[in-house]
Amino acid sequence: MIEVTDDHDDASTDEGMSATDPMEQTGSEDRITRVCTGDDWVPRHHSRTTLGKPLHRLTEKQKKKLFFIEALKNRYKVDYDRVQPIPYIKDRLYCVDKVYVEGGFEFMPTEHATRDSGSWERLESYKSVFSDQRIQSVRRIVEGEPGYGKTTFTLQLAYDWCHRVEGSPMQDVEVLVILRMRQLSGIRSIYRAIEVYLLGSDPRVREADIAAIIRESKSAVVILDGYDEYPDQHSKRGTDVQRILKLTLFENIPVILTTRYLPDYLAPITKRVRLTGFDEIARDEYIRKAVVGEDKIALSVIKARLKGNPVLEDLCQVPLVFVMFAHIAHENQDFQNFKSVTEFFRYMIRCFHEHLKNKSKELNTVRYSIDENEHAALDELAFLAISQANQHITWCREGMCKKLGQDFYETYLALGIFVEGEVVPYSQCRGVEVRFYHKLFCEWYAAHHIVRILSQPGQNMSKLEALFRHIEPEDAQYVYRFACGLNRDVGFSIIHHLTDPRVTFQFRILCMLEWAGDVKGTLDSVRNLCAGTVIIKVGDNRLLQRSTVQLLDIAASRGIPVSCLHLDRCFSKFDVTNSCIVLTSGLQLTNLKTVKVLRVEGFMGGETLPDPIEVTREELLGLLQTCKTLGEIRFEGLEYLPPQSIPAELIPPTLKTRNIKVTHELVRHHGVARQLDWDNGQWQHQITADVPGRVWIYQEELDQVNGMEELAILSAVGHNARKWQSL
């Protein structure tokens, strides 16, 4: 077994050649320069191995392995050296290592990957996906919504592997295979996919060689990126990808699968990781790293522009969207405040076109004359792509040019809305694969098609239902929201259509906020919702939770009181640094300044008690000071442990003046509760179970009625509750 020498390890070669990568000398990034003498061939990058053995003495098998590894490195270099933060600025490409900023990573600590119950726990960094002992497995799923950085994560791993970055989990991996799942239509063999998409057309390493190299390598990792875009995920013919998921192929090789949603089947040993997007710290880091450097004034301007657009606050948790926002906000002096996401997206598309027009005015440049408002054929193409039962949002260049016209295609390629990727002639696509820069752009143009159809005379609800048959709000929420924002009449019909029990009232209000019409009526709906109890539950999908979070942001920005916010088994902690509540889903509640009552519900009885979640003094005081209008906070159940006491000297005078009611009800309907006394920072206990009337006592007097409290708790939740007697 040989080990490849890194390019920078040798300052010279046996043939006296420069140690500079010949790929950089020639400008070619698709081929490896080789020294060929009959059948004796080796990559020119390496004239010897780390074993000191001359390359011409290697066996044919060893040479094939060496070439295979070098081919992978050069393939990955093409991708990780061309990170493009803003689609239309093609002359500003970055190496992924220069702009990569980690969003949040969390994992599900459960034995069964398909279980959604339980809390997600935070990982320290992207490296922890491999190094954290709690998720050690040969099968890992990395979940993330569109734009959350799943592919960028794989590019960073590719960079780490190619450069043997110290401290990276890729440093000692011998073979790293990364495949884009959207390209694998009709390819049943994983080895064939590697040959076609990673090695090109060179015949010297074939499928059997690849299988042997991976099987015999000291350490190998396989990454399958974008399972949600895999065209053959429901194939009845059987594919190697399906075998990998079922653990009947690559049984002992670590495999990472990135996806928006879980496959239908997963091996029981699969561990789940998810990306949670950018928090404020990550956003600041990106601005400094890729936009303004150490210019603090420019940084503050971009941050102020984001705060001036509360409707974008949630959207900018999506790294891809925030990246575009940051660059556009920095480079456009006329940046405005937006009332809806539709308005922001329309502005962003206009920026793309304006930039291209300005470049076209320069000498010796291509002139583009396509009207930015004329894109009906593209709208239909986008709609057909996302309205299929199995979405397939990639096309062949030849077919797109024929459908859209050559001039139109070249314009949208120059805008950066289309992205080309070289592919080997295979399956349906023979030539160059084309896709949208991001799925959000596909949803934008698909929404235009829906509006165009439904705005025609004579269209009715049956037509609307047919258009949305395969477009689920949870999977493509912005199709609905964009359509509502683009046309008032169509928006009204869509909101009326959203009566399915699976569609939440919160989501309907978000569509109303996009609606280009009665803003006052929308705010009245928000007021009506906030007048009652706003609930976020642990079992709610992310669309519902995200919709509710956005409504709280809107209520806070408009000064609308929230009577009661009920967090049902979804409270994780209060982040003192960022002054926000973190849910078990990873979402953050940052705008709570109009909440009147906060109800934090946890475990309320049963045979098995959960592990307690401690709420520290700092967290409780920070929460109470952040929520300026909060009059009461109720912890309910045995799951949460508020601080045993708060020293009186640590209690801010403003909190004593506000006299906020803080209670902890241990067992519902049994009257076992306690209330914080702001005069001394101690808990008073209220015992009503088996005791006539209500009795309030201080902590130190609890022993007098300890037996009665124990009786009440045990009768409600079983003998496991003995561990909670410290309360």
C-alpha cells in the first residue's frame, strides 16, 4: 500500500521539474499531466512515493491507485476554488477555505434515526461530525434546508482532504469520494458514477479498479451530496445508493448523506446531524471575512440594514440568502427597507440585471438586450420541474437553449441565475448540465407561472388545486409566498385555498404578509392570533415553528402585544450572549419584547422521566430583562429546573419593581408548585394536594410537609420521581 506525497512536501522532482503544480502552469483543471513511456505512466505531480520507491517500479495496481487519488484531487479543486457568493459577479471567485463560515451543527442523540422525538444537541464544529464520539457510525445523515450550506460543507471537507489540513478529520483519510446525487440519473452502479463524474474519460482506471481501490484502502470516506435531488431514489430496479443506505454495500466504510429530508429507509445505526443556519455571530464573521474586512463602520451599516428589514430576519438565517444580502447591502447605496420577502427578491433580481447592463456598456463587451420582465418560457420550465412528484431541477444545455432561445439562455447564464457544470455524455444529459444557482430562484419563476395561469379570465379553484397538487407548503413554501406577493387577486385565491388542516394559520398569515394588498387587514390577523395563546410544540415541523417565529418578529416590530407564548416541550435554553430563547429545533426567538406571559411546559407525568434541563440564574435573569413587557413566566413539569435561589444582591432593582410572577408547577392538577419571592430570592412552596386550602411555605420549611409533597408527586408520576425530591 502506498501513500501519496503532497505537492508541497517535495521542493524538487527526480526530473528536475519545478514543484509548482503543473495544473497551475498550464491553466488546465480537467486533466492530469502525465509522463508516458509505453505502458509506464504516472502523474507528473509525483515522481516518487513517501516510501522512497521510484514510481517506475510501482506495480500497475499501485499506479492506478496513485492516478485515482490525483484525479479526485484535481476534480475537487475545480469545485472548491470556484465558490461564487453572488451569482452575477463571475469575476469574484473564492477558494472555499477563504469564505467558509460555520453555521450551527446539531445531532439527534437517539438510537433510531427516524425518530423525531427528543432534543437536538449542539456540535462544536463541522469537524465534530466525524470526531464526536456520540455520533460515531459508518452512516450519518446531514440534514439542512435549501441554502443552509450542505454542499459548501462538502467542499470544505474536500479542501481539507486535498491539503491534508492539520486537525481536520480528513487529514488521514486515504480516499475521499464526493458525488453530487442530482447527476446520477440512470446510473445504478456507484463505481460507474465515480468513473463517469470524477475521473472523466480516461480509460486506465475502470469500475473494477475503483472497487478494488476503495475496498483495499487504509481509510475511505464516501459523501453523497443532495439525496433530495437524486432522480432515482424511488427506483424499483435497485441501485447501489439504495444498497448503501440499507448497509448492504460499503458496510465498513463511513458514508455521509446530505439531504433536505430523510430517505424512506435508513439503517438503524444511522446518526442524524443537521445544519441550523447562521446566527448573529456567524453573520458577523462572514461580513468580516468576505465583505468588509476590518471596516467596523461598513459592518455596522450592513447590520443596521438587516435590522431595518425585520421581514428578512428569518430568511437571513439561511446562509446563502444572507451572503447575497450582505454583498448587495454593501455595494448598493439605494438599498431600501422591504415589506415582504417578495419585494426583496424582486429587488435582488433587478440588481442582477442592472449589474449586467452596466457591464455591457463597457468597451469590447457582449451586449445583452433581454427584457428582465419577459421570462414566460422559463417560468413554465421552473414550474414543471418543481410540480412533479419527483422534483428534477437540472437540465441539459442543448434542451434549455432550444426551449428558451440562445440569447435568453446566455443572458441568464451571464446573470448567474443559471449555472453550468461539465458532465460526461451519459444517460439523459449528453453534454453540459444546467441548473439554477439555487432552488429559491426556481421557486421564484415557478410562482410567476402560477400567477400567469390563475390571472387569466375564467380560472377557478379547481385549476388552482391542480397547479398545487404536488407542491407542498413544507417543501416549497416560497412558491406560495411569492405567488401571493406577485398578484393581489391570485394571492387572495391562494390564501383561501390554504384551508387544509396540514396548513397552519401561521403560514396563511405569512402568505397574507406577502400579499400585495391590505396590509392593515394582515396586521389585524396578527393581532387576533396574538390576542390568544401562541403555541410552539416539540412535534411541530420546521415550517410551522418558523412561521410562528416570524409572526413573533412581526408582532415585536409592530408593537403588537402577545398575550401568552406557550413553549410545549420545545424550550432548550436561554442564550445569554445573544439574548434569545433557543428551541430544541435550533430555531431562535430573538424578538420577545411584547410577550406578556411565557409558559414553558415540560414533562408532566408518566413512567419515564426525561433528563432535567437546568435553567441557570443567569439565564432566568437574562430572559426576564430581555422580555420588557413580561408579567409572568410559568415553568410547568419535572423537566425544567429553575435555579434553587437567586441571591438578593444579584436581583436588579428593575425586576423587583416589576414584580414579575415566576412559578414552577411540578405536577399539573395536583397543586404542587412554587413561586419565586423577589424580596429574598427564595422559592415559596404551594401544596394543595391532599391538603385543604392553599399553604405557602419557604424552602427551609419544606421538611415540615415533605411527606405530603412526596405523596402528591409519587401519586402523579410514579416512583422515578424520587430523584426530584431536591426540589
